[in-house]
Amino acid sequence: MKRVLKEVVSWVLYIAGAFVLVLVINAFLIQPTQVQGSSMEGTLNDKDRIIINKLTPNFTQSYEHGEIVVIDSRVGHERKVTDELIFNVRNNLIAYKITGHQDDYYWIKRIIGVEGDVIEFTDTEVILNGEVLEESYLDRTARYNISETIVVPEGHVFVMGDNRNISEDSRRIGSVPIENIVGKYWIKIN
């Protein structure tokens, strides 16, 4: 009987260790997730399964124009390590398959401006630092109704979805603090 109990305890410890390892990998290295909505159509579609790289945001604070990132859109929310753990438990592919739900404040968007950039809009174009932004990834004409000039503050990025006419993005919530970047889009897996 002792031997059976010892074997059961051993298996429980292995399974618990594997669970903790998966949680750590998902929290800090890579995470599979699913695109919700059509704000990135042209590049990513609703229900596309993707993997996001979480290692880079944890070690670098440098981002480039055109990179696709997952952000926490709650720009006034102070992010903590527990936010990462909650994000991983509630927003991975397995949890989505079980619950059919993902938090709606995590958005996948493209970086249009980095700190110090000046962004302006015409009716159909983005003007970045005085030059028309070439956006070959857009598959439809965007319509902008913005008359203000935006200067991206230090430690922030300005993000927009590729389907500009329906995207909720920095045009609504403002520039996004770099610490609100959860991960970078890496690959599509479906």
C-alpha cells in the first residue's frame, strides 16, 4: 500500500511540476492565443490562432514601426505580474476552447508610431513625421476623421488595427505605455 501511495504522490508531483512549467512558459516566453474580431483583417482574421512572443517585451523596451503587438488596452491600469498570470490562465487557446471567452481588453494591433513621432491624418492617409506612411498591409481604403496632431510621448507607442474603419485603437485610447505591451505577434498556426 505504501508503494502505491508513493507512486501516486510521485505522479501528482510530476503533473503539478509540468503545470507550473507550462504556466511559466506561457507567462514569460511564448503563448498561443486566438484573434478575436476583425480589426486586423488584411493581416489576421477573426479566430486565427497565433503564437505571441512574450520574451522580447520582458527584456526590451524598444519597438519598431510596423510590428504587430498584443496590448492591454487599459492604459490607466497599473500592470502587475499577477496580470500576466491571469492573462495566461484566462486567454490561452485551451481556456478559450473550454469557456468560449477571452478578455476583451487585450487587443492585437500594429505599431504606427514610437516615442517622439509626430502623427497626422488626411482623409485617407497617415502622415508620420511629415511623410505619408506607406502601408502595403492595408487591403482597403481607410477613412480618418481626425484633425489633431499627435506626438507620441516617451515610453509609449501609437497603435492601430489594419482594418482601420472598424478598429478600436490609439485613436480612441491614446498612446499606449510600453509596459502595456503583453507580447509581439510571432506566427499564425492555423
